[in-house]
Amino acid sequence: MSSLLDVIGGPAAVEVAVGILYKKISADPAINHFFFDIDMAAQHRKMKHFLTLLLSGAAHNAEAYMRSAHANAVAQGLNDDHFDRVAGHLQATLEELGVPADVVDQIISAAASLRDPVLGRVAAEAQQA
């Protein structure tokens, strides 16, 4: 069975997508301030690595990693609107690259599953347990 990584064209496709994604994010005044003091070359490497793992199904402890990686942004006010903007830029990037709609939906769904950790929240299911 092919992974989402295989379907979109492997690590080379992720590299292209990350470049386009960060151009979109950098041009978006609603979210680009979160990246002003960030080493963007390192950020690109981290995102390429994480997306490669996520799309290959090998992203173990993704929730903990995303919670830690975004803690400073959460302290600066990162919220659902910001998450939605980044997800929208990711979707637009994938569509721009010609990724089939059903695959885009799967990738966006995988990203959406990380909303609570990215925003430093405990998932609703965990709160009810």
C-alpha cells in the first residue's frame, strides 16, 4: 500500500511544497509575524522532515512534537484562526501542485488532527475521559 508521501511524489515533492507554503505564509500579514525571529532555513528543514514523516505514516509522537514546537507561538497568541490560515495555505499549495483532491483532503485531515496539540490544548476526548 502506498503512503501519502509516495502518492504526492516523495521527499522531492515535499521540498517543493514547503517552499511554496512558506512563501504564502510569509506574504500573509495575519500570520507572518510568528516567523519574524525564526531561522527560516531551519524552519524549512524541520517542516520538510515533519511532513515527510507525517505523510509516510512514521510520525510517532506527533502530538507531543507539535505541542513543543509551537509553544512559543501559543504564548504569542496562536489561535484557531491562525491554524486555519496555515491549513488554507497548505491546501492551496497542494492544489497548485496538482495533488488530487482526495489526497489533498487526506493531508488536510492529517494536519487538522494536530490542531489541539499545535494550539497547546488537550483534545476534547481526553478532557472527557
